[in-house]
Amino acid sequence: MHIEEISILNYKNINEVKVDFSPKLNCFIGNNGAGKTNLLDAIYYLSFCKSFFNSIDQLNINHEESFFMLNGNYKRLDSDETISVGLKKGQKKQFKRNSKVYKKLVEHIGLLPLVMITPSDVNLILGGSDERRKFMDGVISQYNQNYLDDLLKYNRALLQRNNLLKQFASQRFFDAELLSVWDMQLVEYGNRIHEKRTEFVEKLIPVFQRYYSFISQGNEKVSLVHQSSLYDNSFEETLTDSIQKDRAVQYTTQGIHKDDLVYYIGDYPIKKMGSQGQKKTYLVALKLAQFDFVKEISGIKPILLLDDIFDKLDHQRVEKIVKVVSGEQFGQIFLTDTNREHLDSIIERMSADFRIFNVDSGKVEVV
């Protein structure tokens, strides 16, 4: 699968652009702030119905305009796909597949698998547990629409349960039977979510470790652990045991919404002990493992977006990453950099088709 062409109108700092892509390697060169990352984000948006960087759709409209539009033409499993989205200020966005409007955006997720690696991924290490849950949920949702549906229903039930706990506190009464209505829903959806997360992490770990070992030349050992209260007790028991605390703090303190991934280098959390280069290597290996996982499940090579990934890495690690992404196991690749040397190094290793674009103030030209 690959994107053949994209048309962008009023998206962030890009006023109007139409670009034809190589089915293999596409390189964007330009200074910081030129719009390279915004181009990648537009491609990401067409896969996930949202921006990678800004969840508030209205803020993705060029500040001088009242709307934005994106249109992408794809080749997918020997068929042509046209995906488009339009958004006007103050209105709901409209997402279309082959000119037909989606009734629910969840129907689109997974159609165009994609993996993006960006400097902001450092939040997966330095940020809170919600960042790492979003990583798990984002990957699993690409190939399992039922999972995404369960996740949405779980979050709605969680909101209702939390509102009820606040109501109990404010009105100074408690109704266990009324609370159990939401407990039953949390258990039903939460158990299925936990099962899929467990399965995902078990499959991800060996692939991730293999990538990290290759990039670091086997000099460091890494691991990751899925933490969840559901490993210790059933969800029903967990909710029952925590009810007094939940009533005191007026929210649900236990459940899959508290899950976490803990990252280790050697015997220590990488968050505390890892160097910048080790953390960057960890993230790249994690995302490449994500790529392999989605490819195996979907049967489609995801589009790979690499945004400024060589920063903070020594020459040897850059060379190893270049060697990895140059392999046949990868499909269409988009790469941004301010340094032409990195791109030339990749191009030298690849016999496949490539295109280089210069990006300046939101304008794109073929080099």
C-alpha cells in the first residue's frame, strides 16, 4: 500500500500544495519550521482522522483561513482509494472514502495502516502512563475495530461511574446497586481490553528487543513490562476492594485505565538511567516493532513516517537505522531532515525509487 498523491489546502502553515510521491522513499529537506512535519501530519491525518500533534481540529486550520481540506489518492491491495476530509470553523469535519461519507470515523481506522516516529515520542518515556496507554490503544485499534469500540464504551462507562461517585459524595448517600450497573460494564469491556493488551505486549517484546539489539550492536539489554491491576485479581474483585477509596476520592482508582508500560535498560527504568541516545534508540526500536506487528496482523506494509529521527544519535546508530529501513520488509517511507547528508546515505543504500522535496514556508518543490 502507498499514497500516490496528496492535496493540501489551508492545513497549518501549508496554504495550497499538491504533491506526487514515490511508492518507496520520499525525503523532505528544509529548515526547522518550514512545514516538513506538517506534511507528514497531513498524511497521518488521512489514516487516523486526526492530527498526531493537535487533537483540537479547529487549531489545525491555517490561522488566516476558515477551513482546511486534505485529499489523498492511494493504492491499496490492487485497488484505488481516495480519502478526503474537510473542516470548517465551527462545524463538524466530514471524512469521505471514495466520495462516500463515513457514518462513524471508527470505520476508517485500520484501512490505511501507518506508523510515525517523531521527536515528541519521547513522551512515551518521560510522560505519564496515559501516553503509554495511548500507544498500546493506537496500535491495537489499527487492526481491531472491536477493540476501539470497547475502549470508547469503557471510557463512557468510566465517566458515568465517576460522575455517580461525585453525586454520592455531594448528596451524602450511597447506592451500591446503582453503582453496580456501571461496574458490570467496566468489567465486560475492561476484561476484553486487558486480554488484547496482554496479547499485544507479549508479541511486541521479542520484536522490539531484536530491533534494539541490532541498532545498539548488542551492547545493551532492554525490556518492557505491562503493569495492570488485573494481573493480580479479577476486575470484579479489584472494584470491590477499592470501593471505599473510590468513594473517598470520588473517582475510580483501579482498572485498565490505570495500566502502564514500564521500560527498562538493564535492570533500571530507562526514564531515570538512559542517555538521550539510548532513549531515542529505545523509541525507534519500539516503533519499528509496532510496524512489524501491524504488518503481520493486517497483511499490509504500513506507511512509515520518520520525522527528524537522527537527532541525538551517534553515527553508528544512524547507520544501523538506515540499514534497517532500507530493507525490503518496509514499504513506502517518508523522511524529514535538515541534513542532506543523512538522506544521501539512505539513498545510496536503496536501489528503489525515491524523490527528494525541498520545503520552505509551507511550499514544496521537487529537487
